[in-house]
Amino acid sequence: MSQPEPQQLSRVALFLDFDGTLIEFAETPMAVQVPAELRTLLTDLHVATDGALAIVSGRSVDVLDALLALPFLHLAGLHGLQRRAPGQRVKLTVRTDDGRLSGIRASLQAFVDAHPLCVLEDKRVSLALHVRRAPEMAGEAQALCSALIAPHTGELELQSGVDVVEIRPTGADKGSVVGDLMTIHPFCGRRPIFIGDDQTDEHGFRAVNRLDGLSVKIGKGQTDAVCRLPSPEDLLRWLRRTLSVGEQ
């Protein structure tokens, strides 16, 4: 699979995953730190694309805001369940029922209490069970989550990622983020580029492929992306090179 060529940013709409794409994974989600250089790069990309830049992440919009501190960015959180345009309030794209998650939350907490190296990330409208520090628990975590959502077919679904399985409401994914944003200014009329690293990003890859865009997978693994870069560090180099092309 080839590496992507630099792009003319004035002609593209850029959709970027966060963890594992712009920044390396940490032992726990709370341990991630965003370097000033990344904020500067994202600011420069925002300007070069005339605002057609969105961060599309499994994290909540509130957490992305706290980590990035770049309020002028379009943000899509919880794999598309949340959207936030600059200067606007966070919107949910599907109706959620916390009562439905309360029993599941208790069961997942009991699992984490019994396996302290696992981490439960409570995103309020979804629940993520992380096994990065205990990868041998991945199968058991997946089986537990599958059993917990079985009574809620059509209402809840599993979203598997790198060392994490998440229980979330059905009805939105990263591909729907691309499809929706590509109909509005400043994204419409541009060539979409989606860059991500794991299974949660495949919806985004397929969406931009259908739109004759560019899909870029970070790291190894089977994918529908048409290009690949080895690591977040390689992606940041590519983005800087793309910025320099736009300045010529």
C-alpha cells in the first residue's frame, strides 16, 4: 500500500482521528498529553484549509476541548454521537437513555474492580472498557460487553478499537460525520481526506472512498484505506510537508 502524496490544502476537507493518529496511545486515556507543537500544527492546518478541518474521535467533545484547547475547530466526539461546530454548543446526533446504561455501567465497574489493570472510561452516553495494560483480558472483556448488550439489540452496539471495546448507542459513526460535514460550508465542494488508525475509523475510510477522497491508515492491520503511514510521527511529518507544499 502506497504512502499519500502531499495535498493542496485549499482544496481538501481534512478529517483527523486523535488517539493513535495525531498522538501516540498512553497507558490510560487520562495519561495523554498534547504537546504545544501539535496545537500549532492544527492551528496552521485550520488556517490553510479555511476551516475545513475536523477532529473525529472516540473521546467526548468536552475531553477533546480540554486536551486541545482549540475552540475554533470542528469536533466530532464519541465516534460521531457528538458534534460541535465552532462557537456552538455540543449536539447529540442520537437520543440516549442513561437508564439503559446504568446496569451495564455497574457490571463493567465490577469487572474492573476484579481486574485492576483494566480501565472503565465513562463517557456518560457510552462506556469504554480499556485493556491496554492487561491485553490478556481482551477476549473476556469483549465477551462480557457482547453479553451485556444482547438484551438491547438495535439500541446499543459494540465499537471495538485498539485495546478497547465500547458500548454505545446505535445510529452514528465516523462515516456519518464525513457525510454530514461534506454537505456544509466550509467542507462542501472539497476533496475529503480521512486519517485514522483502527477499526473505529473504517467507517470514515469507506465514506471518503465513496466520495473519491483519500483515506489514510496509520499503522498495521487490514483496512479499506487506500494509503498507509507507519505511525503518528510519520503523519505529523506528512502534514508538515503538505503545509509546505501549500505555501509554495
